[in-house]
Amino acid sequence: MSLASPRPKTIGIRADHPISSRWRRYSQVVEGQEGAKIDMDNLERVSDEVDLRQLAIEAGQGDDFRVIVIEKGAEVGSHILSGAVIETRALDELLPAWREDESAPLVMKASSDSMKFLTARSAFPLPHPPQMNNKGNYIVSLSKVSRWLAEQAEALGVEIYAGFAGAKLLYSEDGQAVRGVITNDIGLDRAGRPKDSFEPGMEFHARTVLLAEGCHGSLSKMAIERFKLRDGKDPQTYGLGIKEVWRVKDDVYEPGKVLHTLGWPLQRDTYGGSWMYHLEDNLVSLGLVVGLDYPNPYLSPYQEFQRLKHHPLFSRVLEGGECLAYGARALNEGGYQSIPKLTFPGGALIGCSAGFLNVPKIKGTHTAMKSGMIAAEVAFEALVTNKSPAQETETPVELVDYQDKLDKSWVMKELKEVRNLRPSFHNPLGLYGGIIYSGIDSLFLKGRVPWTFHHKKEDHAHTKSIKEYKPIDYPPPDHKLSFDILTSVSRTGTNHAENQPNHLVIKPENLAAHLETNVSQFDGLLNKACPAGVYEYIDKKLVINSQNCIHCKTCSIKVPTQDITWTVPEGGGGPAYFTRLNTGAAACVWGTRAPGEHTGHTKPLEQPLSGQKTVMMALSLVLRLLEYLILLGLGALSSYYIAGYLRNKHQLNRYPGPFLAKFSRLWLGYTTRFGKRYQIIHQLHQKHGRLVRIAPNELSIADPDAIPIVLGHGTGTTKSQFYDAFVAIHRGLFNTRDRADHTRKRKIISSTFSQKSILEFEPYITDTLACFLRKIDLVASEPNTTPDDSKPLQDGWRIIDILPWFNYLAFDIIGDLAFGERFGMIERGADIAAVEKDGKVIYLPAIQILNERGEFSATQGSLPAGLRPYMKYIDPWFSRGAASVQNLTGIATNQVNLRLSQSGQSRRDLLARLQTGQDADGNPMSKDELIAEALTQLIAGSDTTSNSSCAILWWVVKHPEVHQRLLGELDEHLGSEEGVISYADCKDLAYLNACINETLRIHSTSSIGLPRILPETVAFKGHVLPKGLVCSVPTYEIHHDPEVWGDP
């Protein structure tokens, strides 16, 4: 069972189609994907995985039973907004000892419970239905609970992959069963074309796939439609829950208080209600649910929620508080009669993917957990205990007993009992009729009636024309209690990768009809229905701001034309509720009152302080002091940056650029950290022109005439602090910033790279290339020669992922030149190299280490120098990057030590020439200098070579006319000679050189500008560039400048 990596570039090779004894045609074929083979795959739900792993371990199958959870959020809990009241019934069954776990984030018990009916200014108490009794329940941060459950699962051996979005179901060859999940491609631009960062999705193969995506999940929707799981069932109906988390003042904070309401601000033809829960640490969760079967096309759930907060019942709590987080999500409200068939060949629906929300309780966590636990027990029985012949194969398993066991559980009993409450609101009296029936059923009948009310049509079909309603005049926000929609979206932490394909899809052929219907009949309903401002109808045109999407699914449910398909964006994209909640909660910790402090809800201190209370008071005072010190430090830091901006000695304030870049290099570090630097700087130049400010003291100059000034020999420019981040064991020629040291190193090294010397290296390169070609031919003709690398297709074709092989080639070439022997990657067909670490030699993946090291060093170099040592405490990615620097240095150290230990070497390779080189005083390089330069060659000559080689091959085979013309030139000038082509034979081939040069233009080995410090003030095209200014010329921008290249 192996987890395959994503495949960035895949080239098909037909090995039985030779052109001559030395040439083979390489043609593009359909890209393939490898699969991770697992026993069970789960989308986003962890309670069942805990149960399943417990069962497997108890049965002695723990080592052989593989369970994976795929979570589309950046981390578990990031798509779950805080504030829920949960029953612990299922949790008690799953983890009976959870109350003894101090890390369990269930600490706030519900202390009071009430239901009220609202008018515009008043609140009237209602009889409290028994289903809504919250005695013994806990008010929790559901994101924290999810995170905690994930930790329990991982401790049991469950593999959780956050940031992986399941895009498609993987079917068996006959299409009759699900056999896994395919994650979405990443690194596509808005038009769906691969970018430099492109990686195809991964296949996760499993005998059982449990879909736990939440309400209206995209994969669940596929399974329901393909296997007709809703046949004979009511359509699902939905509600939109909109929620905020506030930090409130002590005098209005009532820990454990639970409040629910009906009525205002909604009209009687609209189902819905609100809640307010008082969590720990002065946090309050406030929300409104609006049934998406509302008929009025002018209604805006978001605006109704803003109005709600001005009701005296809520405003007295919120005034003087702070809104920390916002979010919205569709909810299943169909209940018992809308639950589809739960199983299909190869998998099942669990949790809200099936629709187990108890609407009167406004709770679904306990039912979702229990459904997952039952599914896990059935899956265990089917996959491990049952010794049928199918158990010994990879045949998908249908959990046939799941439906029956769930029907007999307390989940279905609970849902059946309340099945008539939600549909009872579909009556001529609307809200009032629903309240009357629900009260009678809840208090007296308790669902024991022979009838069942049905949901007769889908939510979008309830929407009426604008001819039947008047526009609603919503008041403007006061920015104290109510806010504009973009401010609220900013509190979700939502983020999507730049320039990715729109994940909200309307087929082009449907767009005209969509506009005609939605604008003329429904006044652009989604403009008001969407709680994130994603959709705008402007001058009868539809603008989709997909970057605002908070994944609530309302658009797909409510749009009258039913022509919007919600697809998953790149994994990890979307809201980050978990992060924002932690930020807010941290702020609340500093604001908590000292023990015994009188707030109006606690008794004043009347007795002498005990020793323990004295310590607590002292600790509280210390915390308060720390708070003031932190605030003082932040104030001083802000003053420092603002003062620097105001006095800006280099007079850069007039140059456009990102706002934050005027004050700190943090902006530049952030864009580099997430691999977006060259793209964002390109966009900035497109918007602002050739000079853009990208840091307080740095300009990006996208003008080819600036190259001689910034990078020209003899100009006196020096390297900036950016290069300090590339120093590992000793400064080398690339990263030294001292001019005298640079001159010394350059004298030693320059002869190594003369034309004569490079030609002397050619025999070593030729030998490695010959080894590479033999291996590729072997893999193409015998696909089982390496474990994961080739795969048979029809008609004699083989599919090979060529990028890893180019990586092996580049590493083996540079290893041979720099260290005297190849790493052996080509022969092994694997990324592995010896690393010296703590005096011992271990083996690690060198290519992976190199990639991580390059990204890390570039990011570190872009950050403020004083912040670099502390980034590992803020983001674990930096710790991994620092480890990669040490590991790569270990590779170079190990290879140099091996070479120096060998006497009598007669090779004239890179290392030999570096050893014999001398400076002006006749001194050779020290051992540390040799390692530093060998490391530089390893970096400069490996991934640059492999990426460029792969890009050349990719673009050539992508354009058949180029492919044919290039083959013609090669055949004409080189004939059918055997062996590797010599440089002399091909250096003058015009079309070959054109292909190489054009590819290097499109895919430059470094897309960012290399920064230099100006030694003197320079006049440049009407601009005065002052002494000490850091300048860079962005390679990507120059290579794509139409004024330089025309329209290539």
C-alpha cells in the first residue's frame, strides 16, 4: 500500500515505434494518475474513523488496516465556525472517558434555556419544546471539537490529509461502483491551462468510501444522482445559517446561557429563527437561520441578520463588544422523509451528507457522529471480519447492513419523532400555523401519528416573481452592530489561490438564459441570497467574485434556473474559521476578569483571600501587565514603521505598490511563502506600470533598459540582505556580499567555467546521458522494471511521468561533475541520496529536499532580517525548510568528504578544478569553501536543468507542427548515427536552439528579480533612483513583455 505523489508532467512513449536506430518519437497522451490504495476513505468526518481504528486495533488488525480522511479545509475545523450546543450522547459512546481528558474542548455546560417570539421591539416567551431542552448539553467551539477529535483519530493511526479537496468520484471499470476519490488539479490558471505550479489531482483508491462532506456536498450530489439514491424520497429542503462570534462585555456575559427565537425580522411566509449562545471567555455566538424555500426574491438573509442585531434583546448584549468572526453555511432541513438511500456499491453517505440534522433541536452533530460510528462498525465487519472471497481482493464493498442498523438506532427514532415539524410550516398561515402545530406535536403527540407531511418541491421552486413583491429597503450598516457584507467576509479568513479556475460554474451556453430569467423575473436573486457578495448583476451582466466564496452552497440550492454547479476550488481554499476563532479567543483570554472581580453576575468578594486565591490574583495581575507590555510593543513597532514611511529617505512614497509594502517586507515575504511572488508582481506591473514598490526600500523595475544598471558588470551594485538567507555552511560565490571576497572567489572559479573547461566535462555528461537513454528505453519496453513509474496503455503505448526522470538525470550529471560519481538515481529510478548528519550517513530524497530548500531560502530572504530566526515558531513550514537546508548541506558535505578521501584521482571535473584553483595570493579554497561551492553547483545545476528539459519536451510534443519540424531538422543534420549527440554536432541547429530559447523565455529558471543595492544615485528615464535603494528586474515580466517580444 503506497501513497503516490501527484504527477506534474506526463509524457506518453510508444517504445515499438522507432524512427531510426537512435531516435524514438515522443508523443503526448492522456495524463495518468497514481492511486493510494487504502481500506477506507472518508471525506471530512473523523468520529467514524476513530471508531473504525478502535475496532481494527482491538481485532489485531491495526497494522494492516489503513484509514484515510480527506479534508478540503486547510486544516481540520477551518471550515467550521464556532458556536454550537451539542449533545454528548454519541461522544459518550465513542470515547466514554472523554470527560477525564483535560484537552477536551467541552467545558461550558448550558446553564439556562429559553425560547422567545420576537416582534420589532419586543420579545414574548414561548413554551419550551422538550426537544429543545439543553440540560446536560455543552456550548462549544465546534471547530475546536473537530480539531480535538482529529487528534484522537491520528493517535489511533488514522491518516488525515487536510487541504485536499475531493473533486470527483473514481468508479470501477464497469461504472457500477465507487472505488475511490480523485482530488482536484491545482496550479491551473483561470482558463484551465496549467501554470508552472501545476499538479494533477491524486487518486485515492478504497474499497469503501464514506461521504461526510456536510450539507449539499459535491461528491455526495454525484453519488445521489448516479446511483439514484433519492428515488422515492422527498426532495431535500435547506436553510441558510448565518453566524457571528462576538466578544462581549463582562456585565452582559452570562456563561452557559442558551436563547432561541422565532418571528421578527422574518415575515410569516419565511421559515427561520435565531439563537444566542454564551460560550467560554466572554464569547457569544449569534446566528439566524432562514429557510431557503422563502418566496420573496427581494429578501436578503444577510441583511435580515444585520437587522436582527439591532433588536433590543440582542443589541444590549452586543453594544460595546467586538465582532470576531463571521460565517454562513447551508443546513439540511428536510428531516426523516428527505433522507436518501444511504448506501451504494463502494460507499455510503453519513452525517449531513445524508441529512441527519434534527431541525427542532437545531442539532446534527450527535446524529452525524452516530451515523459515522454505525458505518464504521459495518465497514469493519465487511472489510476485516467477513472472510469472503471478495475480502481478499480490491473489489469495492457496499455496506448493505448500514441502512438497517441505522434504521434501528436512536438516530432514526429521534428524526422520525419530529418528522412533521418542519413541513408543518407549509400552510396558509405560514409561521403562525407552523408554531401552533409544532407546539401540539412536540408537547402532546410526540410524533406518534399515522400521517407524514411531505416536502413537495425543491427550494428554488418556491421562489416567486418580483411582480408579487415590493423591494425591501434595508437600513445601511452602522459599523458597530451591523456591517457591510465585504467587512463580514473579511472576518471569515477566506482565501483562494490567485487566478485559479472559477469553481462556481455556469456553462457558457446557459449564460444568456440565466441572465434573462434571473434579472427580469427575480431581480438578480443571488445578489441578495448569497451571504458573501459573490454574485453581482451589473448592466445585465453576471460578475462572479469567486474569491469571496465561503462555501455555503446557497447559490447551487436557491438559483431559480438551477444552472450553477458548485465545484471544489484548490485544496485548502475557502474560509479559515478555526484560525480566526483562535485569534479571537486569544484576545479574549487577555480580557478575562480576575478571580473574584465583581461583574454584576457574581457576588463581591466578602472573605479574606486564601493562599491559592492570592496566587491567582497575582497571576492575573501578571497577565494584565503582559497585556500592556504587548500593546506597548505593538504600538512602538507600529510607530517605527509609520515613522519610517513618513520620513522615507529614498523618497519612494510616490511609487505605487501594495499598501503594506510601504511599511514592511512582510508583504513580500508572504507572497513568496505561498509561491505567488512572480504572479503578483506581474499583476502589479500590469496595473501600475514599469516601476512598482514591493518593499519599504525596494523597487521592482520591469524595464529591459534597467538590466545594465541593476545587474551590469562594473556598475558597483552590491547584493542585498536577500542573499544572506542562502548561506548554509559558508558563503559561496552566489551569496557572498563582500566585494573583495567576491573578487577572490571569482578569480578561483572563473577558469572552471571557461568554454575550454566545460568542453572537457562533456565525456562525463555523455556517459550519464547514455545511461539515461538506456533506462528510458528499458522502462518504455518493460514497464515493470520500476515500481511506480510506468503504466501500460492500449496499442503498445506506455505512459511515463518524465519530470522525475529529468530530475534523476540532472542530479546524476551534477553529482558526477561536482563530486566524481553519480548519485545513482537513474539506475535506481528513485529520488535518494546519501546525507551526512551528526557524523552519520543516512539516505533522504534529495530532489524533494532541494525544492523545499529553494522555496524556504527565497522566502527567508524576502522577510525582514530580524524576523527570520523566529519564523519557525510561527509557521512549521519554516522548520521543515531549515531542516532541508541542513540536509542539502549534508549531501554536499558527504560527497566532498568521499572525494577528498580518495587519492590518485585523475578526473578533470568541477571539484578537481575547484581544488586546484588559487586566488591572487596563491591560496586554494578551504574545505568549507569547497563544500559551499559544490552546494552552489548542486543547486544551480539540478532543478534548473530538469525543469527546463521537461518544459522543452512538454511544449514540443504539445505542438505537433513544432514536433515534426524539429524531428525533420534532427534527421536532416544528424541522420541515423547511434549514441548521444555531441555538442559540436547540435550547437548550430537553428530550430533546436529556437525551441530551447523560446522555452527558456516562457519558463525562466528564476522568475523573480535578483535584488541589488545601488552604490550611487542614478537617473533613469525621468526617475531619480537614490543611493542605497534596492532594485530588482523581474525576469518573468521581462520575458513576457510584448514591447520586447511582440506577440510571440
